[in-house]
Amino acid sequence: MEFKKKIRALDMIMVASAKKVLGQVFNVGSGESHSVREIANLIIKIMNDKSDRIEYSHSSMNIGDRPGQVFRHTADNSKIRRVLGWQPRITFKEGLNRTIEWYLKNGEWWNDKLWMRHIPIETEKGKTELH
């Protein structure tokens, strides 16, 4: 039952009538809006509350923009609220905290993927940076 609680929105979509959901796209999120910098700062704060693992690095926080860079992240959940009556039960901050907890406890699942943070991206100005 605990697992089902965590995927409540997906469960609601799966059991809804096909007439309501077939061919539809639903955003599932807190509905809160956060800039990339706000999210980065929140991650640093959460991680520093857990341990002294993270430090602010000017170079890592101030790389150039990637092609298609977004500056704010907001999941507009108004459609799933309207169509299925779904509402978030946790805040963005709580969800981020739970996500960080999962990553801290499950390093064996993601550790072999760390090479991906060294993928070169060419900026609009032609400069190559690792993102």
C-alpha cells in the first residue's frame, strides 16, 4: 500500500475512464514555481543539513546556458486537478528532500552513471562546457 501512495496520480490516471485520459498529458507536481538557482540553493541547504558533503562552487553554479535552457521550473497541475480531482499532498521542498534521501540511500543504483555529468555541451556562443 505504501508504494501505491507514492504513485497516487499515476494510479488515478490508470483507473480513470479512457474517455477522460486517452491521448491526454497530465503534469504531476506541486504547482510551485522555482528558478534553477532557487532549486540549486535548496539542494545545497538540504545536503548541508544532512552532512558537510556539499559546498558552493562559483564555477559549478555559474556555467553558461545550454541551448534551450529554462530559467524556472513549474509543473502546471491544473489539468489533472480539473479532470481527475488530484491534488498534491506534499510541497516541492518535501518532495525534493525525499528525492535526496532516496539518492543518499541508493548509491549503488546511480553511482555507475556519474560519467554523464561530463558530457560536453556547446553553448550558443560556441564555447564547450561540461554540464
